[in-house]
Amino acid sequence: MPTTSGDPSKAATATAAPDRPALSDIVTASDYAARVQGVAERIVEAKDQATVHTLLTEGVHALGAENAVFVSFIRDNADLSACRFMLVCEPDWCRRYLDAGCFAQDPWLAYAAHHSEPIPASMLPVLDPEGQRVIALAMQNGFASAALVPAHSGAGHSRISLLCLGSTQTGFFDGEGFGRFRLGARLLAAELHDWWLARIRHELIVKARITQADLELLRHEHQGHSSKRIAAELHVSKSSINSRFQRMNMKLGVPNRRLAARLAVECGLLIG
């Protein structure tokens, strides 16, 4: 999978260790849950992406996986500019994934867009040739066995994340131990998802210079109020309200006020 955030050449590469223990043996270690939880708790306090990437790498290994891709994306949007990726795998896969145009046909991302349950990737039937091509590329690059761990913000939100964990050992995630593994993996995915949302929210406020007055307009739009009603409540003209929305749409990089309000909700600037 590609990365639009950070330098993929700096991504950590995990290689298979000889005679790795089975997942069922890894998850029964007495400190297993504590180690995974410790990593997840530190993500909340991370100040930058480099720190989060280090914690992701640590969390992947604590879970018992070898490789991972974390991607946060907008549901039903094939525009890569809307995606955030972090890699703990061979970075050349990122380039091959992009060159092959895999993003729009990726069945694992499609699963995450509409499901929240962590599953071994082997449980997901993929019948179309394009989807099979994407999976074959993954299997060649450290994901002979994979676990799909979606993270959602809740109903009405279209930003979705997927933590895809991989092993070079075929069938690694298919046997006993997945039940306990999925609990830790879901915790890690949720904290990564929340961290990205907070980062996007900060970017909107700082880079787009969203003000409290802007948020008030967005709140009205989210509640379905017309320009005429907003103007009456704020004691200004209707044309003034329309002009303010146009300027705000430009700052947020969206074509209309409806999408501006939706973006604000998804990033936590407004309560949905």
C-alpha cells in the first residue's frame, strides 16, 4: 500500500525469524496484554508522526505480527490525497502497489469500509481478478497471512482506518489464539485512528485557520439551516453569509458548504 504521509524509504522492515512460535503460544504469554496496552496508551501522548510510527512498529511486534500497514481513508473516495498511511513492511511494496493502481481495487480496504469486526484475511472471499491481484502482491511482500482490523469513528462518519497485520508464515492468523490477538489489535487500531483524527483536526485549525465564527457557520449548516435563517440569527445579510461560506470552502478545499460541515464533523470539530 502507498504512503502519502512521511517517507516510505524510512519505513521499518520486519523480516521473518526462523522457527517463529505459533500465534496461540505468543498470546498466552503472561505479559502479552500488558505490553500491547502499554503501546496503545503511549500513542495518545505522541506529538508527531515519527513517534507514532515507532510505537506502531513496537505494537506490531508486541502483538506477534511481523509486518503491518495502517491506512486512514475516506469511505467511497479513491483519491489518494485523502489517505494517510504508515508502513511497517518492505517499502518497495508501496511503490509497486501504487504503480499497479491497487488502491481502488483493494478488497481489504473495501472490507474495512463496511465492517468493524477484525478477521483473518483468509476469511474474506475474493473472486474478482483485480482483487486477487492485489492480494497476491501483498502475499509476495510479507503478508502470506494477514489480519484485517478496521477502526471506525461511529455512525455518520466516513473516515475509516484499517490496521492490516501480516506474517510471512502461511496460516499464521488462522489458528488458535486469534480471539485474544484481536482484542489487542483492535485497541491498537482504535488508538491509531483517533490519533490521526486529532492530527487532521489540528491541521484544519492551524493551516486552514478555522475560527470560532467559521465553526458557528458550519454548525448551522450541519443543522440544515438556510442562508436566510443564518443571516437572521447573526443579524447580517444573506449575501454576506454566502460569501463567508465560499471563503471557508476554499480554505477547507471542498466544493460546497455541505461537504465543509461533513468534514468538520468527521474531524471532531463539530458533534455529529
